[in-house]
Amino acid sequence: MKRIRDFFLFCSGAHIPMLRRAPSETNKYGGIGATIFFTGLLAALSGGYALWTVFGQIWAAALFAIVWGLMIFNLDRYIVSGMKKRDGFGKELALAMPRIVLAVLIAIVISKPLELQVFNKEIQQELITMEQQVFKTQEDKAKERYQQRINELNADIALLNNGIQQQAIKRDTLLRIAQQEADGTGGSRKQNLGPIYKVKKADADSASALLLTISNQNGTLIRQKQKELHAIDSTFKSTIQQMDRSHIDGLASRIDALGHLTDRSESVRWANWFIILLFITIETAPVFVKLISPRGPYDDLLDVHEHSFKIYKRERIEKMERAYEERMMIGRPATNA
């Protein structure tokens, strides 16, 4: 237990020999040191997970986790150890504000990878939706390259079919007129197969022959255009198959997916904010504990030590100045009266 306590006291940034002269302060600085240590540990886990998400290599993630955790630990230790109790709370708060802002930024950076792990199942589902949207966009862009020609071919086929249909309607109309002339229901209103009928029957036969010609010509053109449509469809399918269908699973994609979830779901958004606030609380706790805690014996001892050093420094400077003046007086030539 003593080794653990000494380790946490080291983490707090306190001067251990001086702190032993104020044993009542041990628990406070031990708690501060423990908070700093576990913040660094969480930072290591967060950074390691983030790098593993990007590269997928355990050794690289573990190495980065150690380096990142030590860096955050050292930075937090410096932030807390640099704060000293003053006589006025306002002055202490003003000096602590830059440290608080820095602690908040560190907390946000640390919390983000762990947020991704907390919402991992929901993020996986959102990534599938995002993949489908990306694939759909890719297909739409590929289809745009062929869509104009497809529209032209379909319009030509429709026009050719319409020509056949119009001629078929004309042929049917002429056949009906000839038939009505023959049975007396139309035309001259006399049932006969005379000259008038023969003229109308000839017109219907000409229309039938023209329909056959148009059907053959347009049918050949329609088959050619349908063949070209089939070739375009095959090319389009081949293009789709050659597209990159790799899974979206990078760090940036996960952050984007989490953003989509928070935008759509109020509960996820609040949970996300609570996680961020939790890490901000953990990260700023040592600073606030140091800020709101009353002035103790350790602070008095530290002030005495610093004041003694200032006096020693001032005496040292004065001594050097006197020695310099004496050397200048010795080296100065005497003036004649």
C-alpha cells in the first residue's frame, strides 16, 4: 500500500520530501495523483483503440497507446503541479482558466474513440446504411454516362413502333371501308362488289403491302437498337461489378456514423453528451480539487521554500554586483589631485 500511495503522490506532481512534512495533505494529493493516473490510463485505451480502428495492427496500437497515455499523463501532471495556492480565489481562478480549457480539450480528444466503442453496435448498423448509400451513388453516377444514349435509343424504338402502328391503323381503316362498301353498310349504301369496292379494296391492299414493308424495315432497325441497348446494359453491369465494394469501417466513417446517429436520435445525442461530460469531469477534477481545496501546510511549506530561494537568489545577485564593483574600483587608475 505504501508503494501505491507513493506512486500516486508522484503522479500528483507534489514534492514528496516536503509533503512528508505535512502528512495531513497526503490523502488530498494521493487522490489527485490517482485521478491523473487513471486519466492517463483511459487516454492510453482511447488512443490505442483509435489507432487499431485505423490500421488494424495490435502492436502499433499498443505502442501508440503507451506513448499517448504517457503524454497525457505527463501533461496532466504538469497542469496540476503548476498550480499554486494564492491568497485570493479570483487570482487562482484566473491562473487556472488556461489549464481548465486545456483539460477540456484533452477530455474531448480522449472521449471520442471510447464513444465509438460504446455505440459500436449502433454504428455498425449505420455503416451498413452508409455503404448502401455510397454504392447507390456510385451506380447512379455510372448510369449517368449511358443514360443519354439509352434515352435516345428508347425514343427511336418508340418512334419506329409508332410508325408501324400508324400504318396498321391506316390499313385497318381502309379494309373496313372496303368491307362496308361490299356489304352495303357504308359508302354507296349498295351491297355489291363493283368498281367502287375494287378501288377501295386496292387502296386497302396497298396499305397492307406498305405495312409489311414498314414492319420489315422498322423491325430491322428496332432489333439493331435493342441489340445496342443490350450491349450498353452488359457494359453497365460490368462497370458495377468492377467498382470498389470494400466495407466502410475507418475512424472517420465511424465518427460520421456517430454524427448521423446523434442527429436522428435524441437519446443517443444525450448519451453522447453525458460521456463527453464524464470525461471532462474526470480530466478537470484534479484542477478543480486543487482550486477549491483550502490552503494547507504543504502550500505554506512550498511558499517558504520558494521565498527562501528568492532571498538566496537576491543575495547572490547582490554579492556578484559588489564583487564586480570592487574589481572595477581596483582596476580604475588613481586621479591626481
